[in-house]
Amino acid sequence: MPHGSFHPLPARPSRLAAAAFAAALAAAVLPGAAASADGDEPAAVHARLETPAVFDDAAGGDANADDPAIWSHPDDHGGDLVIGTLKQAGLAVYDTGGRQLQRVAAPAPPRPGDEPGRFNNVDLVYGFRLGGRTVDLAVVSDRGRDTVRAYAIDPAAARRHRAPLTDVTDAAAPPVFSASPDEVNDQRTAYGLASWPDGKGGGYVALSRRHTTRVGIVRLEATAAGTITYRRVRDVDLPASFPLPGGATWTPCEDPGRGPQVEGMVADEEHGALYAAQEDVGIWRIPIGGGSPKLVDKVRDYGVPATYNPETDECEVSGPDPGAGGEHLTADAEGLTIYRQDDGEGYLLASSQGDNTFVAYGREAPNGYLGRFRVAPGRAVDGSEECDGAMVTSARVGDFRDGLLVVHDGFNTPDVVDGNGEVRTNTDFKFVDWKQVAEPLDLDVTPGDWDPRD
């Protein structure tokens, strides 16, 4: 897939209607040039460094970067970590200079013909009580096997730049959504993930179900053997169809048999909210303790009628735009993350994947719009395109004294070709100094104001 000055749209079916296709193509050809519907230009920010490229082919171990998490060491910023999912290649652990410290393999298929493990999203739980000790956990959605996997983080190993993750997943941990091995192989499995502590040495994980509108919430539980399992406590089913002004109803166009799924999620336990990005719809705020979800922003193509064409394997516009869409997000709505400050203040960030930008909102309801930015190519590091996952922290991380934003790059450059001269699928993670984002958007820079262990 060619890169450089011209970046084609993804090879996978885009699900974009014709008008959105044109807008996305313009953004791909002229990075940084696309303005939002309300006329504001996205600020161009630049990454300071990036992780090593990974390649989604046999030679690269089928590694495809997706979602990062930033872990803060309890007493040594030199031991801070970034943990990223690589899908079928499992997990990678990086120091704050972007150097890889550890690779954790995804599980092999349990039977011939079964799906292998495929790690989709990762998040953190600080202060979990396990086997008489308190540990920090990296929790992962294994999309291939429909499970939550848990890894204890060793601060001493992190400080020494040694492999810090140990698998503490209970061998008997059940599938999150599937009722049988055959259903697991159908791959309507655990997909997006967000986690939060319960304040009592435990934690919760929210998981979306692939190709559906369901979000399930599980409670993590320690076993007597010192491992971690979980139990389902609640499901939330988001809508698949939506009322429009004038009495019409809109259903987002998807592949046959699939619904408008959720992937990007983030929990704001201080405000009792789980945010979920329904890719073709927008961003939902779901009360953690129960209650009705509220759509806080919509994608631009919200309400645009489209029909699936089996000959082209595309959704094609089949009617006029009713004007019900939002002004800031271009589908897919993807990675969500929160810049946390003391006293519950801060910002919600979202990946607007269709135009390669990020949108900033207020952290507190009604989550007012604050601005947009793009991680653009710089002198030493290329930009971020088709970003799936992102994480931001206001805490100092390594040499990032003003906080850190880590974003996935779905089209890493420069191109690398295989032995047949074909361009390899190439992805990685970019590290962006928070001040780069905050200054052009007039946002706060508050290092040390918030501690994930408080």
C-alpha cells in the first residue's frame, strides 16, 4: 500500500458514503488542509518520537499495532511504560524513549481450526489486590478468544528496563460473550475495552461486542491461586436505528448481518461515566451505575441514507443528507481518552478517523467542543493516520515533563517492501508532548496535578 505524499484510503471496505469518501480522500491527499464543517482549521502538532515499525505479515509475526496504554511507575519516571496491542502478535511493552522491552504472545488456538488469540485494546487498573499483595494490572481484550487477559506489572523490572509483565489470567476464565467454542470462532467477541478501579482493591472492565451494539461490564475477581477471572454484571445495548427530524428513522449501513459496533471506550469513574464511540454514529456517555446512555456528539454522516452494494462491497448513498449530523467527527469515531486533572477537571479526546484528526471536548457534561488537531508529519517522525487507539496523561512520563499523548498510526512511513516488492502493512505508535496539543487549543498543562494512584 503506497505511502508518502499520497495516502490511499484503507484497503478494507470503508463503509463511507460517496460524499464522505470525497472528503476523506481530500484529507488524505492534503494532510492538515481539511477544515471542519464549522470552519475551524485543525491545529498541526508533531510527535517527538515513535516506536519501532511492526508489520502485519508472516515475516513480521502478523503484528498490527492498535491501542496504547501509559503506565506511571510509583516512584521512578525512568520506569514509566507504554503498553500497546499488536493484535495477533500480542502485546508490546516500550520505555518512554519508544524502545521495546518485552513482547507478550497472544494465545495459540486451543484446537485445530480454532481462532488464535488477537489482542485488540488495553487499559490499566491500579492498586488491585491479588494474593495478599497490591499490583497494577494491564487488562486486554482478546478478540480472538473472547476473553479478558490480565497482566501484573512489576515496578522493579520496569525500573531496570527488563520485561515487566506477567500473565495472571486464570486458565478457567470464561468467554465474555460467547456460549460455546464454535460461537467464539464466529468472532462476535470482546472488542473494545475500558477499565476502572472500584476503590476497594478491585476493578471493572467494560467490553464492546464486535459487530453488535452491546457493551458488557465485568467485575475482575482474584482467585485463591493468585490469578484473575471475572464475572458479567451488566449489559448495555446501544441503539442500532435512530429517529431523525420529521419522523424518519435511520439505520447506519453495515455489512449484511452486522450492526453499528463500538470500539473506542474510556471510563471516567470520578464522574460516573463510561464513554463509548459507536463508529458510524458518534460518542455515547453511559452512566456506570445504570441509567440511559446519552449521545454527546454525532459523526458528520449521521442520518445519511446508504445502501449496501454486494457487487462493490460498499455502502452507497441512496438519498439526501437530512442535516442531522455533527460538525466535528468524521466516521469512524474511534479511540477515546481523558486528560485528567485534579478535582475532576480535564478533557475528553476522540480520534476522528475519517479525516485523520482528533477532537477535544470538555470532560464534564455536556462535553462541549474545544477544538481539533492533527498529528502531522514532522522533520524526524511522520504523522498519525487512521488512528484506532490513543491514550493521554497529565502526569509526567519519563522525559515528557508536561504530560504525554500516545496515538496509533495506521499508515506508518517510510514504506518497507517485502521480497516481492510489495509494500508491507506498517504500523506503530507516536509519542506527542501534551504541550504540543495544549498550546494551539488553549488547553491546560498541569503536570503533577493528578496521580493515577490517588
